Amino acid sequence: MRPGGPDDALAIAALIRRENRRPADVAAIATSLGTAPSILAFDGPEMVAFFYGRPFAPDIVEMQNMLIAQSHRRRGLGRAMVARIEDDLRAAGYRAAIGANSILHPGATPERCMAARAFWVRMGWRILLATGGSVVLVRWLGPGADPAEGEAMPG
């Protein structure tokens, strides 16, 4: 695994097209890769997974996209990537991360969405908001930063 950067956008877009069979905006991916920590995983020279986001607020990052190639799922790679990116986000000064999971994305299936949601909850993320087709998840990153654990929200 290694951090990603704007030069990795083409390879990420290719993985999105291959695995999710949907278009990918290379310029938007490159912009995100230049603004917040990201993580890439490789099998030899081949990129097999990524996780990236963008700043949402000065101390909150919006994690936009995570993908692991089908051939590399259920091997612990996702857990390792999330642990690493959360450490990198903390080091960069982020106190929280948010993300979304939606059945409404082109090509999404109920099975994959439910599996993804269960994964995020196991990783310590919490469902903050749910609609009929989407959920917003949050992960508190700062020490004692979780309001549910007793820290008062700044007023």
C-alpha cells in the first residue's frame, strides 16, 4: 500500500470502469487526490484497490470512493486500508470523516450496498442519516472526539 496522488487518477479511473462498469471523471479524481490523504493497494504492478476523499470542512474529510477489485475482496485488504487511511487522516489533522453508501448509484445492487454498510459499521463508522436508498456514515477520528462518547460539541 502507498499514498495516492493526482498522477494515479488514470489508474483509479480504469479500475472503476473495469470493476463497476461506469464512467469515471479523471480530472475530479486527480483533484481529490491532491487535497486529502488517500491510499492505494497493488498486486505487483497492478492497482487493485483505492480509497480517497476530499476536504469537507477544515477538520472533516468526505471519503468519496473506495473500491477493491473483486479478485482481492474478503482478504482483509479493506480493513487494512481503512485503518491506514484513518491514521493518515488523523496525522493530517482531521477529526472526523464522512461518507455515503447508496443503492441509487448506477450499477449498485442491494446485496453489495448491504455488505458495504455492514463493513463500515464493523469498522467503527456510524450511520448518521438514512433515506430510502442512501446512508450517510461518520467516523470520529480525534482522541475523545466522538460526541456519543461524552465530549461536548463546540458551541
